[in-house]
Amino acid sequence: MNITKNAENFHEKMFPGYTSDFLITDPEFIERFDNFAFDEVINTIDLEDKTRFIAILATLLGSQSIDEFRAMVPAAMNFGVTPVELKEIIYQSTAYLGIGRVFPFLKAINQIFETLGISLPLPEQATTTTKDRLEKGNAILTALVGPQMKNFATSGPKESQHINRWLTENCFGDYYTRNGLTHQEREMITFCFLLAQGGCENQLTAHSKINMQIGNDKEYLIKIISQVLPFIGYPRSLNALACVNLAVEQMNA
């Protein structure tokens, strides 16, 4: 078995003093995976390590990879991802995955925090109330997407207009207005939620545009796709790349 020094060093930073059982049961597999994910990818893709782990965790949420999520939370914390940021990633995923898929991850993070002696609940991050969430959600939706979204909450056919209102006041008013993550980070993790679950190509193209409009340019999004590829596989990574390219074409047009 020949795991590279780079892979060994990065693995030690993630999991200090830990030796995987897979080194005994599946040494050939671990050699190839670790060398790829923790050497080749890490040393090809120029990202801040904290950003890497925020993207990885959001992708694991989107793909419903609860066991790997549990394993990667301590690693993410070793690279500077804070408890507040971890919670915010999970909270925001509710708007894109639904509570049925988010609940196991919320339960898992609470168990991890309890094991680590982190007191709950964490400091509050909300900046809206039930009275102003629509107004503030509309403001942030308009700021991120564009002035054409100013009256989105009251637009569309009458029978489905309530969904546009909910998207404005719940998705954006309840989550995007929170402290703990920047708008650029929130759009990046949304990009990861969408690419990881598959079947959301229209939304992934739309959020590719939003990302690029607020400073997460095409090069950055390709870095994010490349970084999470070992955790999500090639088909959905290639689909995401196609959506980014389509978004660029539409923006240029």
C-alpha cells in the first residue's frame, strides 16, 4: 500500500491520531481514495480549507450521506468551521431538502455537540421576526437576484401565488437573513444542496447565476464542483458543470 505523504498529512489534520479500520479491511480502496481525495484534489483545487469543508458538508447534506457527514463534522471543526456555521448550513438546507431529509442531520449535529461539550442552544442568529420576515426576505431576494424580483411575492397565478410568498418570506426571510454565514457562503451551500440531490437542474442553473452575480464566479463554482466530486461522484458533478456553463451562456445572451 502506498498512500502519499500529502494524503497522510491532510488526513492527520482532519482526524488527528485516528487510523481507519478500512486500512485493514480495504487497503487497496483506501490507497486510491485517499490519494485522490486528500492529495490530488486538495493540491489541484485552490480553495481555503474552511471553504472546502463548508462545501463538503453541504454536499453531504444534499446527497443524504449521514454517515460521512458525522465523520466529517469534527474534521471541519479542525479546519475552523464553527458550531454556529455548522448549524446554519443545516438550518438553510431545510428550504432546499425539506425537514424529512434534514432531521437526521440536525439530530446528528446535536449529538456531536453534546459529545464535545458544546452547550445548546447556540447564540441566536435570527435578524427577522414573524412581522417583518416578508419585507426583509423581499429585500434580500431583490438584492441577490435583481430588481425584477421586487414584487415576486405577489406575482404569478392566483392558485400558486402563496408559494412565491412562502419562498420570499420563508426561504429568504427566515434563512438568508440570518447571521452566521455571508450571503456568498449561503449561495455557495445552496449550489451544493442542489447539485448533490440531483433532479434540480433548473434551480441549479438559476442559482449558478445568482452565485456569479454576487461574486462567486464561474472559476470559483468549478472549484467547488471539483472539491466535492469525490463525495458526490462524476454524474452529478458533470451535471453541475453543465448547469454552470448554461448559466454563463444565458447571462451572456
